[in-house]
Amino acid sequence: MTIPRIELNDGNEIPQLGYGVWQIGNDEAVAAVGQALETGYRHIDTATFYGNEEGVGKALKASGVARGDIYLTTKLWNADQGYDSTFRAFDASLKRLGTDYVDLYLIHWPVPGQDRFLDTWRAFIKLKEDGRAKSIGVSNFRIADLQRLIAETGVTPVINQIELHPQFQQDELRVFHEKKGIATEAWSPLGQGKILENADLKQIAAKHGKTVAQTILRWHLDIGNIIIPKSVTPSRIQENFDVFGFKLSSGDHDAISALNGSNGRIGPHPDSI
Ligand code: NAD
């Protein structure tokens, strides 16, 4: 199965479907990421905060898959924001991951209260210039944060990784991203598994002979989102990868659009981190 690739605003490409590893311990990550690579995933999303960069690195090595065939993302944790501290944190991440570059480096949260994301971004720009981070982006940035980042540095992030699922569709941010050439990457694309019992989704899934998880992932791909579903269960890792052999109708899309809730956020609000 060839996974579609999305072209980013710096000319690099990212596989639209990847594998996320939040809440997977270092040891468990070795097996889980190994399983994902065996299934065919070639895009792994980790973060310093997840505490499993070492396990991810071990799995990459053990898989025998060439480093150049894997798209690897990690993220800078909030406490490490700042110009000099970013380089230190980045070096430590590379060491744990056992690699000399990442494909994508993200600022994990804007953290408006500490107001250090501009200096952090200037360090990111240098990491990109040096080729150690092939692409640079952000996560959980609000429209005002993105506007400020772009106005003050002139460098637009390639991606904003945000909470996004049928219950929380983030239309305003998605429209803004599109205007600015920022790709939208959905975290918790399955709503952390909490939206899989929805009756409308079940009905659509049954019509296509697919699971609710597959139906939701298909919806994301159709609207152009990059997705990084997580599971440690081998059958689900495979299920979440098997989302290319069917099509949702425009009626299905309308029904899923209607699930967007005014109060659908599951994770924390960027204002409060
Ligand atoms: P998710 O939406 O991917 O849901 C994962 C959960 O859904 C699993 O733990 C499991 O309980 C269930 N699940 C997965 N596949 C299933 C299937 N086929 N059938 C039934 N249940 C299934 O949630 P997530 O882990 O929060 O998000 C995915 C990734 O996004 C993370 O691993 C991480 O890489 C990233 N993330 C980033 C941020 C950020 O701030 N940037 C925050 C949260 C998550």
C-alpha cells in the first residue's frame, strides 16, 4: 500500500498517515513501533514529553528499514523553550532517537504565559538551515500565535498539529491554515477512542463494511488532514492502516460534518498550558 504524501510549504513531503506514540512507555514502544513498521507505517510521531524517544530509536534500528525511508517527528517540550535551550533539547532528542536528523521538529505548545515561542522559533529556523530538522512546525498554536510567529520571523510553519476529530473539527483554524499554506495534522484523530460508539458513525461504518475507526480515519484523509492514530494492539495498528480501499459519499461527509460539537474538545486548551 502506498500512503499518499502531502507536499509542505518548504517543498518536503510527509506521509499523510503515520503512527502516534503518546502514552506508550519506552519498553513498550520498541514492540509497538516495530509492529507499526512491519505493518507498513513509515511515519512516526513522538515527543520529548512522551518519554519514549529512546524506545522509538531502538525500534527504528531493529526494523532494518532505512532511515531515509522513515518520516520521524519529535517535539520540543515547554520547559525547553528559548533560543539556547532549544539547541540543547534538540541535541538530547537526537541522541535518544539515535539519529542525526529529524524530518519534522515541532514546538509542542505555544505556552503564551511564558512568551518564549518567538525565540524558540528562531532556533528552529537555524536547525532547519543546518539541515538537522528537515522541516519545522508547531503544535497547538492558535490563530493569533501563528500570525505573530509569521509576522515577527517571516517563516511560516509547515504544519500545525492540533486536536481534531469529528466531534471537534476546528473549521476556523483549518481555513486559516489553508490561507497560509500550513498543513493541518490531527492529533487524537480518533478522539482518543472516546467517540467510537457514536450511532451515526456506526451506521456509516456498517454501510461500508468498515469499522468506526477506519471510517473516521477515511474522513480525515478525504478532507486533507495528516493523521497519526495510536494503538498498541497489533490488530488495531493494522486496522488503522487499512483505510484506502473504500470511499465515503458526500452524504456521509455531511453526516460527519454535523457531528462537530461546540464543546467537543477532549484534550487541554492551549490557553491553559
Ligand atoms: P487517538 O485518537 O489516536 O486514539 C487512540 C486510542 O483509541 C487508543 O489508545 C485506543 O484506545 C483507541 N483505538 C485506536 N485504534 C482503535 C481501533 N482501531 N479500534 C478501537 N479503538 C482504537 O488518540 P491519541 O493517542 O491521543 O492521539 C494520537 C497521537 O497524536 C498521539 O499518539 C500523539 O502522537 C499525538 N498527540 C499529540 C498531541 C499534541 O499536543 N501535539 C496531543 C495528543 C496526542
